[in-house]
Amino acid sequence: MNLTMFQLYDLIERYSLYINWDIDIRSRLAGGKPDKSPDNWMKNLH
């Protein structure tokens, strides 16, 4: 892959936000009540 360190960091950050969002949605669908909602995974990173 021809990614710079900056691009790789952005991909990792975006994936982390998506995983946190997905876990929150799955727990809510299973009947859980999380303390707070996660950050929007589509937010502007810069």
C-alpha cells in the first residue's frame, strides 16, 4: 500500500470511531442502556 503515515492514522482513527459507534448501536438493540452516546464516526477529523 502506498499510504503516508498521516493517511494511515486517519484510517485507524475512522475505523476506531466506527467500531465504537457499532458496539453502541448493537448494545442498544440488545436492550442495553449506555451511559453516553459515541462520537459520530462520520465527523470531520481535521
